[in-house]
Amino acid sequence: MGQLTRSFVISRVFFMVFLISGAAMGETSPIVQVSPAPVSVLGAAPDDVVGQAIQAELEPLQSSFPPLLTSRKHQRVDVARVVLDFYSHRNFRAAWTNGRDVSQLLQGLDGTQADGLIPEDYRAGELAQAQLALQATAPTPAQWAAFDIAATRTYITALLQLRRGKVDPARLDFHWNFEPEGIDPREDMNSFFTALDDHDVARAFVLAPPQEAVYRSLRESLAQLRQIRDAGGWPKVAEGQSLKPGMDNAAVRQLRARLVAAGYLDPHKSKRTDYDDSVIAAVKKYQLEQYLGADGVAGATTLAALNVPVEARIDQVRVNMERARWLLYKLQGTFVIVDIAGYKVALYRDGQPVWRSRVQVGKPFRSTPVFQSEITYVTFNPTWTVPPTILVKDMLPKIQQNPGYLAANRIRALDREGNTLDPSTVDWSNARGITLRQDAGPENSLGQVVIRFPNDYAIYLHDTPHRELFAKSMRATSSGCIRVENPLQLVELLFNDPVRWNSAGIQKQLANGRTENIKLPVKVPVLLAYWTVDLNTDGRVTFKPDVYGYDSPVLRLLNQPSKLPALELQRAEPPMVVTGQDKS
């Protein structure tokens, strides 16, 4: 297929392929019909009997799909549609007539396990058996056609899953709004089909996964964990009692062996049995990296984490590799990313972190949603309007118990017109139409600044008077918003104006005491993401608690078979000799 034809195909088909899970699993979203210019697509050549068979096999699909919407929207494309358009624009010529291409395809499918996918998903065994059958007999055009279509469908499915993920995140989280802006899937697919035309299918499998260093590190970590599994797993540490400094017994010896296996303790010290300073340091390091209280004591929580089976950690890495396929393409240029499960926020410029800070996120029952937006303005000296949920569940019981609660916290009661009410005149057992608003000030629940971005959940980044909570390892403590430990530093970086909005300028703005919204000169993308693994500076993978329980649903769908139809050559007519087919 020539480059012009290939580019045209891709331009029609792959506008919205970033949510490849839906495509790969054959699940379609509603596709809006448009009225594109008519496209002339020739049928198979008169002397191309296999092409005619391919065309006949795909004919029922011709009327099944409306034209694709050409705007960039959150939509999925069915793999069957991709297959149809692929063959339509190559006049239904077979694509897999070279046996070496098929061999590379089979090798590539087997290699998907390195990316946490399941090779058996792709029915590679059926393809291999079918290839042998075609080589051993005189196949009919229908049999060649069935094989060629199956190989193409499998090729597209595997590459799409490697590139953008297998699981559709929008099926798991209705908050999901990560759009494909900033990427052009056509370029990806162009390279994949160019590789097929060039008989270099192996290259397509190399190029399909994310190429970022963090993804490669996850890949390496997955391989290392599998090596540990194949060697029998990590040493188990006896549970039932806390292991403390000064102890000397078999359990401490097991603890030493486990710390050595994970890279926290010098292997030369593994033969000792006492809980000495080296063990204390190793346990503290492990606790810090695993988001546990770093006290150097191997208590119940620490021992439970140490005894998580390596297979479970393998699955945890697989889940986060899937998340990486969903999101890594978004991490370009200047952006702010909130790592919800890691309780931290970072500002990146040119893809590199220039600032980090600890954060507090929503409690499990008031979780911080996963979504993307753009930071547009900053509120200095904010007031706080109490959200309805917090008013009903948190505030009203306190007001009913203590009539002075509002005054003590500088909170005013307002009617529907915004008029201030005397709290003593309000029936707090039936407080309908009442709004509570906290005045600006250092003790305001939002602190000194709020960093705002449009969203449907009243979520934003903000300062907080509850600074003592940043010292905790587990910081799921808010009502959904993100409390930032060093928000003024972030504000300065967001404005990126060393003359007016330097540290002194920000303090001057705060000092006037007025509640003011100041627009950023340039909108900055913000991504609220959820990751349950980290990569240490030395390359070691570390694991975070799955505070919201998001890993299990992803793993369940990741382990479900892809909906690829079975390849059944026996359904075709009796064999006949077909000339012109390369069986190499």
C-alpha cells in the first residue's frame, strides 16, 4: 500500500483511538454520523481471488458502520471498523502473504507478557495452527481470507492495547475525562502499518508501548519480580508478634532474609539473627517507601506488607503499567500532576519535575476523583462556602451541640439572597435554604490561597490550617479537595512572573486581606491521577497502599480475555489450489 493511500486510511479511521480498550475488546460507543465527501473505494481486482474472498467476508460490515466523527472527542472505534477500512483502502488485498510477517506477529504476541498483558488473549495458538494448515494443504480463497482477516484483527488489537491500554478507564470511573488532545493516533497507526508493509512487524511491537523511561522501568521491575516468583518468592516472616530492636530469634533472621531479598539490607549481614542498627535502618527505609509509619519496628502492618506474595506485587505492577498506557501521553510540556495514592503533587516543565510537595487527599468515603482540567486562576485570601454534604454531615451536628460553633470558627449563616442571619434565629433542625460561609483569614479551611481549575466536583488545590497532618504517612484526610503543604511556592511557579509574582509580590497580595481572584497568564494543565507503585531513585519498585481500592477492578478487566473471534478454517469450502500465494 502506498504512503498516500495509507495516510488516507489512517486519517479516516484513527482519530479517536486513544481509548483503545474499547476498540480492542470490540465495544463501541455511539458514533455520530456526519456527511463527509464521498470516497471512491475500489473492490478486489478481478484476478485476486483471495481479495474477492476478503471482500465477501467483510461485505456485511459495509452497512454496519456510519461515517466516523472527525472531531477529537471521547469516543472509541470498533476494531471491526478498523479492519474494514484497512482492507477497503487497499482494494481488499491480503496483508499476510509473507510467512515471516506471521512469524514476527506470533513472536510479538508472545512478547506482550513483558508489558503485563496476556498472550493467550490473542489466540496466537490458533493463528499458528492455521498457518501450518495453510502451508500443508492447498487452501481455498475463503480459508486464506479468514486467516488474513484474523491476523489483521489480532495485529491491530494487540498494538492498540500495547499503545493505549486494554481496559477502558471510562467504564471504571465516570469521572474519567482524559481526552486525546496533544497526540495524533494517526501517526502511531501509520508507523504500525508501515512496519507491516515493510515486513518489519517486530518493529511495530517495539514501537507500540509507551517509550517513556518510567514505563521501561516498570517493565524491568515486572521482569525482576517474575524472576523472584520463579525462584520461589520472597522469604516469609513469621507474624503474630512485633519484631523490635534488641530481639534475637528465628523471626528476626527471617526478617533479615526478607530485607536482603528486597534490597534493603546488605547480603553480608543476612546470617546474623539480632535486630541491630542495620535492621532498624532497613526497616525504616522500607516503611518510608511503602507509606508506613517509619518507627523502625516491624509491627503487624509492616509484617503484613512484607508478606504480601510476590504474585500480588506482580499484579500491582501490571495494573500500573496499564494506567501508564492510559496516561503517559499526557505528561508533556508544563503541567501539574497530583499523585492521589502517593499523597504528593509535582509541577513539570519540559517533562521534568521542578517542584514537589506533600498533599492531603480525600478520605476513602469522600475520595478525590481522577480527572484532568486546566488551572486558570488563583484566589488569594479565600472565603469558604461549606459544601452541602459537609454542611449536613459534619457542620449541623456540631452547631446543634454548640450554638457558639459558628462564631468561634468565623462562619456566617446566609439566606438564599446572601443576607447574614443571626444563628440564634435559625431552626438548625430544619436548616433548608441556609448557606454557611467562612470568612477569609489564616484559620480559614482553605488557608491563604486556592488554586482553581474548572470541574464538576468542586475540587481544587488549596492551603490548609491543618498542617500537622502532613507529617502522617497516610494522608487521605480531606473531604475530597487537595491540601498542599507548600502552596505559595506552587503559586509562584504557576504565575512564572519573577517581577510581579515573586515571593514578595505574593506576600504583598496576601497582606491586603482582600479576597481576590487573579487569572494566570497561561493556563496550566492539571492531572489528578492514581498510581499504587513508585520507582525509587535506585530503580527499585515500591508499593503504595491502594487507599481507594481501585486496583482490583482494573486487574479484573485486565485479566479478562479479549473478545477476539475464533479462527475456524474448517468452515470454508473444500480445499482448492490457489495460485500466487507466498507460503514462505
